[in-house]
Amino acid sequence: MATQVKEKEIMGMALPGPTRRVDCIKERFLAYKPEICVERAKLVTESYKETKAEPIHIRRAKALEKIFSEMTIFIQEDELIVGNQATKPRSSPIFPEFSNKWREAELDRLEKRTGDVFLIAEDKKKTLRELFPYWEGKTSNERAATLMTQDAKDAQAAGVFTVGNYFFNGVGHISVDYAKVLAKGLEGIIAEADKEMAGLDVTDPEPPPRGDDAPFALSFEEFYRREHVYAASVLRSGRNTFLPALQPHLGARLLGNARGRGHPPPGLDQLAQHHVSHPEARRRQVHPAQRLE
């Protein structure tokens, strides 16, 4: 595909615009109508039901592992930076662990709103209405409400202050330590967590010397076990799910581009030669001709 660049004039300066490839991606994205996706809501609910006897840190880690392992993966034409959070582009996943009462009341109005309109099929409404009762009394919104005084609740209801999305949709604006991941790699983080766990004495009632407010060794054990599960789930999903889906679309092209520069990056040959061997990965792989009907 041609990579001609259009020029745009901004404040009297001619600046390069997006390439034709980027324009195509944008046009295709905007052609989709926003929809509600229930896949994540189903997976996270199933996971929490399966892990109800475990510590909350481990339950969160295993929920992420289940999502990564079983979510739909798709890669569209012309994409160089790939990834998705729902089953279709421009779709919104549901986070039932944050809050649901307002969302359940909104299900029949989503397509009729004047702003932030989302399509949602009747079978998806039914699915969500079946999932929401499990989360009654368990959401972060309800947990936050129990920590507020009645005066604070009354002031919020009167508009004196608002906590907005944080109150209903969890906490965002988090700076992830990508430098650590890039420096140590996921396998390095797993090894570090395992090493720390091996050095803990969970029978010792005294907290380790890590500050006046340091938790007991058992809490550290949960922390490092959570780190292991998080890193391992990302690594496993990349190897067993994402790479097999990526290879037919980009492997050969990336390999050719790298060889043309004379500097094939490490592991690229393996990427181009990688075949779908994991049965679950093969099941979830989306063929271009069948993509997103």
C-alpha cells in the first residue's frame, strides 16, 4: 500500500499529515457504531465465582489471567500496533466489579441517549441482568459508600462535591512501571517474586524489617504470589493466544522489513515461523475472511 503523506497547514506551517494506511484505519474505526461488549463481564464474574475462597489480591490476579486466556483476539488489516479490549472495535467492555445499579437502570436507554450512544442487543441485556446480582454488595462503589459518613453522602447528593467516575468506575490515571518490565522482562519479574517468596517465613508473627507499617510475612507472600500470577498470565497469553493470532498477519511482513534493513531483531525468525499449536489459541484465532461480521 502506498504510504503517501498528505500535508496539513497549521498556523501557517505545512506539516505532514497521516499516511494513507493511518487514514484507512481511522475511516474503518469510525464506520463502526459503538456497542456494548459483555465478554469481559462474563469472564471476570466466572473467575470470581471460581476463586471465592482465595485472598482478594489473588482473585484479582486470576481474574486478569482468565480474561487474557479466554478473550477474543482480532487483528485488522494495516495495523502495526495491535491489541483489543472488546470483541469488536469501538465497543465498550463492562466492569461489573466497579458498579452496576446505575448501569442496569440505563440498559434500555443506551441506544436512545443524546450522548454516548451504545448499541446493545437484547441477548446482551439479558446476560448482564443475569450477571449483576452476583456483584450485589461486592462492588468498589458499594465499598466506597460504606466508608462515607451520612453527612458526606448528603453533601455529595446535594452537589457540594463529587467524586465522579472514581466513585462509580474505579480508579484510573495510574502510571505503570513499564521501565521495570522492559528492563527485567516478565520472566525476570516472575523469578524475582519467586525468590522473595522463598525467603519469607510465613510462621514468623513479626513483620519483616521494611518500615514501621510493613505487613506480616503472610501478606508479603500474597503480594509476591499475585505478582507471579499477573506476570505469568501476561506472558502465557502472549505466547499461547496472541502470537499465534499475530503470525499470519504480521510475521512475514515484519521479518521481511527487518531483513531488508540487515538487522533482524532477536526472536523475529521464530515469530514468522510460529504455528498455532495450542488448541485454545487455534480456537480463538480469527481468519481474515471471517473477521467481525
